Amino acid sequence: MPLFYSSLKESDKNFTDEELVKKTLENQEFFVSLMKRYEQKLFHYILKISSFSKEEAEDLLQEIFLKVYQNLNDFDVSLKFSSWIYRITHNEVISQYRKRKRRPEGNIKELEDFVWDNLASSLDISKEISRQEQQKTIRRVLRRMDKKYREVLVLKFLEEKDYKEISDILQKPLGTVATLLNRAKKEFKKLSQQAFFEL
Amino acid sequence: MTHQNISERVFNTIKERGITPKPKWQFLLKNSLLWVVAIGTIFLGAISFAILVFLFQNNDWDFYQYIHQHLISFLVFSLPFLWMGLFLMFIFLAQYQMKRTKHGYRYSLKYLFGIVLFFTMFLGIIFYQIGFGQAIDEKLASSFTLYKEILSNREMRWSQPLEGLLSGTVLSVQTNRFELKDFQGKTWTITITPQTHIFPFFHIETTDRLRLIGKQINVNTFEAQRIGPWILRKPQLFKKFLFEKKSE
């Protein structure tokens, strides 16, 4: 890795995503810093909304970053950069599934405890079962859910995006996002009650 | 390969292949084209609406009972379904195009439909007021036989003297009679009786185009029972300058 890249890394932390985009368009070295910020998040996001293996997810992530780089001049400054890159990631996952003619089922593995707690609380999972059983229930239910409900739940509770960000990522009106989330929660509650009895 | 190496791998690929960001003008062009198509579709929808309004207004509602026995059959045979279909098609197309613009996703389909409908009808009313609707309808009728005979068959409908329906252009006016040239080029003498009902506030003048309900007396004479203008409004500015034929 060139020296210039190493010296960039520390100072890059002070730049916002949007500033890094501008700098990348002047000097491509800055793109590495941008990728570093998002590679872990997007890697796990791909796993959460798809049933790709880790290797497939990595390959896809590379394609996504290349696409992001080529389309940097199309970045809409009225959006957050994170919303834009998540949008590209989401669309590429769907596109891959269309090519393979499969349904994305989601594959949530390890998450921090506080994320599970947040999810369980928000989706009204019974507090009387153990955390391990909660996680099992959530994983099972999310896999069974309709894609359109699963993707909003993942973005809201696992990626902690707000309504505007979800709207920008999924390219749906705010009202539709609110309706989808509402229905998703109801659907989740219904399925989780069924799943609880299967435990 | 761990995902921590992805950034370096991608960067090396960018360097090796000489990949560069696509130029901004490509995205500007693509986004502009979307808007051009959307606005163009609204424009076409507005023209359809102008023609619709014109045809609706001159659909012989005042004389329908003399043309058809039932309102339903009259509606089925006289309504401009082609233009209604085209109008709706352009509305939905424009809405689809607007949804695909950069920020179109932020608006619900209902909202976009409402916006498109509003602007199409607003522009359509303007086109209608300046005579665009009438001009295009008549231009299509004079240029395409299919349009005239099947889709805009009003002239044919009003060219059945044996059935008591006649139409044409006034050549000269005398007391209680006038000369009329029908749309097939034949000259008629139209007689007016005290029972003849003339459209309110309408004065028969040379070059007026008329519709008549009455009775054919002989080969060249027609006794009018009801007389009305061919178009409920006089030709508008646009038609006057673009489509008015030179006098022979």
C-alpha cells in the first residue's frame, strides 16, 4: 500500500462522508477511507438481507464498491451518503437474487446483545424467554417474513436507520415506509407467537 | 479472504483496470431526459384532453334524441373513446416517468397521479381555449380517412338527408330560405317555416357551418325543423391562423 495512503488514514477520520466523496473525485486514494468506513457495516447488512455465504457476500461487496466508485458523480447531496451506499447495496442484492431466481431469506447471525434487546423490545418479544430463545425466535421469524417487511425491519432495528433514511434506501415514500413498518411489526408479532410455541 | 481486505482489493482493481468515475454530464443527461419525456407526455396528454373537451362539447347533446333512440346507445356510438383512452394512457405514462426521476420515489402514486392530472388538464384547458383541440381534430379528419369515417364520424352522422339529418356551410341567405353546401359538395335550398326552431341567440350568416334536423322535400330541397351551429363556439385564434383554408 503506498505511503500516501497510510498517511491519509488518520486525517481522513475528520472528514464527513460527503467531504470524502468530494476528495475522492479529486484523488482516488481517499476512496479507501470511504470503503473502510462501510465495509463491515455493508458486509453484515448483505448477510442480514440475503442467504449468501460469507464468500459470496464479500464478492458482492467488491462489486458494490466498484459500482459506488464509478457512480460517485451521481451521488445526490440531498441524501446522506450512507443512505445512498445502502441503496446501491440493497439494489445489488435484489439484482443478484433476480439473476439466480431465488428469494432473499435473510441470515442474521451474531449481533451485539444490545441490538437483540432493542429488537426484542421494539417487536414486543416476550421477556419471559431467555435471550438465546429470543434470538432463535427472531431469526426464525425474520426468515419467514415477506421480503418487503423483513427489509424495513432490518433497516429500522438492526441497521438503526430512521424513516427518512429507509425511504431513501428503499426509494419508497415516507408514508409507505411507515405503513410497511407498522404492518411488519404486526406480522412479526403474529409469527413470533407461532414460533414461540415451536421452541 | 476476510472482509477487511476488501477495500484494498477494490482499490487495486480500480488502479489496475484504470477505472474512473463516470462523468457527471452522463447523469445530468439521463436525469434531464427523464424529465423531458415526462413533460412531453404531459404535453401529449394535454392535447388529448383539449380534443376531448372539444368533442364532448360538440357531441350534439342538444340533438341526441333525434340521432339515437336511447341515451345509452347515443353514448356508445358518439363518445370519443379513442381520445379518452389516449388521455388516460398519457396520464399513467407521465406518472410512471415522474416516479423514475431522481426524487420521484418520495411521492406516493396517488400524489403523482393527482399532480400529473392537474397539470395535464390545466394545460389542456388552455389548449382548448386557443382552439388547439378543434384544429387538431379537424386536421386529422381532413388528413386521414379512417379517422374521419370511424373515429370522428360526426360529419357522416349529419349527412343523412333521407333520415332528416343534414349539415354543411351556408352559401347565401334570403328571407325564409338559404343555400347550403353539404360536406359532400352538394348544394341544397333550405326552407325555414314559422315552426323552425333556431339555436338560441344564433343568427344564420354566410360561411356559417350548421346542423339541421328536418325533412328532405325533393332532391335539392330540405325543410328545416331545427337549426344549430356546427361548432358551439366560433373558431379560435390558433385555428384561424394555422388551419383556415384560403378562399377558393
